[in-house]
Amino acid sequence: MKRVNFFLVLLLFVFWVNNSTLAQEKNLGISVDNFSEIFPVFANLFNEMLKTDIGLIRWKLDNRGNELIMVSLASEIPEWTPPKITTVSVNPNRGEVVMQTPFGTKLLRNYALVPSTLLLRAKIGERVIFEETKNITIRAADDMVWGLKAPFDTIVLIAAWVTPKDPTVERVLSIARNNILDRSLSGYQEQVMPQVKAIYNAVRNGVKVSYVNSPVTFGQLHQAQRVRLPRETISQKAANCIDGAVLFASLFENIGLEPLIIFTQTHAFVGVREASGSNNVIFIETTRVGKTEFFNFENAIKAGSERYKREQNDVRIIDIKKCREKGIYPMW
């Protein structure tokens, strides 16, 4: 957890460049830094997981006087979030840093680049001592910022796209159950391979998702890419490598399996542990979905295993179960 916080703190400074406001109120100095672009997945994470030690907005308060000052700080994105209000005591001749993240679930329903405003206000009692409106941009909810290498390690946030309880995921699993003799998908209570095969074939033959070539190089700072949520992949019947990995990870997590998303510098594929906590992993090359009959389940497994063996010294493995334990939850 500490490692994730540290990397994300460093990432904030990049977004905060040249976006600071300074105000003075008698013996109280106030400066404010904020994101100029709001990525909903970051807002959701900062609001729910990290709470007080990181945020979209950073207030810096400096009490140069000899008396304690009580200040109420508020930030809001009108029409998108309710106000975020924090009351802080600033001791004499001391400074305080306050992080805030105004967040509303409406942000997670935005799928366009939208200009908006950020309202900032500071009060002592009922008296407003600082107020400003800033122009910001709200990014689409499914925009991901890739950072594979320290100190900009944001790649773990892909776990937010893994949405096992989405009704569309449930519908795919109902198709998969028809491919199993006892119509049961019970995770580690039964043999894993037949369940994985049934799910793969449900995506391939039932939903008929096809691979689309939309390449991305993971690990470049500030590279934002749209990642389809599972329901979009299913409705559009199209997926690139990361879309497919997210979809299969969602399906596996739903039935109690432990999925992994494996990243190389130019590719992503999915894995699933053969038993809970096991080091034995079934690797699946999801880009085989929708191709000719030659690329069936067995060949997808073979291709995934061969890729992992070939590149295992230069991969990044995102364990979805561990991400949940760290507080990175599905965005839906």
C-alpha cells in the first residue's frame, strides 16, 4: 500500500504543474494546486482508497500569526460532484497540507472529453476568505493513464476495469454454464480447466467477440488510452489485447477464480491460478478469440503459455485479488 501511495503522490506533481493559486488573509497564507484534467478512475480511487493523504486538490495553509486559526475548505465540480468540505485547525506559526477529492458517481458515467469548472472556497466562520473558479477538463470514465515504470506506476489501476458483477458479465456466464455437463461454475470447488474452457468458448462462440488491432505501448508517461469495460466489449463484440484481458479477468473473478493480467511493453494477456494462491497459472492469449477455427481454446492456452515463457523476465503481473486487498475496487 505504501508503494502505491508513493508512486501516485509523485504522479500528482506532474499534473499539478503551473496550476497553483496563492491568497493571503491577514496572517494566513493559502495556496491551492489542482489537477487540470480529471480522470474519473483516479478520482474514484483517491476518494475511496487513499482518503486523506492524496487527492485531486492540495491546499497548503500557512499560519504566520500567534493564534490558532480554524479554516473550512470546500471544493466542488458543479453538476458533477457534491462539495467536499474539510475543516482544519492551523496552529500558530505552523503550516498544514490538506488533500481533497470532490467525487460523484456521475463522473463514472461520462464517456466524452468535457470542459468543466472547479470551485474552490475557504472560510473562517461564515466569512469567505478565498474563492476561485478554475477551468478543468473531465476525461472519459474509461480513459486509463499508463505508467509501467517507477515513479509513475499507475498500471495497477487496471483492476478498476475488472467488473465481475456487471449484469453483462453474468449473461456471458449463463452461456458458459450451458457448455458444462452439470451447468455449474463453482470456482475452486471443481476442476478449473473445464470452467475456463467453457468461459472462453462462451466469449468466442456465444458472444462472438472478435479481436481488433488497436496497439498501445505500455509504460510511457502520460499515455492515456481508452480501455473498454466488459459490457462495452460484449455489446460491440470487439476487443484489443487489454480489453480481452479485462473481460476474461471479470468473468473469472465472478465465479471465485483468481485472475492475473500480464503486461509486456507492447501487449497484455490474462492468466488464472489453477488453485487459490497457487503458482501454477493457466495463461490465455485472448487475441485468439474470434479468429479461424485453428485458434481454439487449446491453441489460446498454448499461445499464452509460450508468450509467458518467452517474456517472463520482462513482464508485469497484476494480481486482481491483491489489488482488491489494497482497495482498488471495480468502478462499476
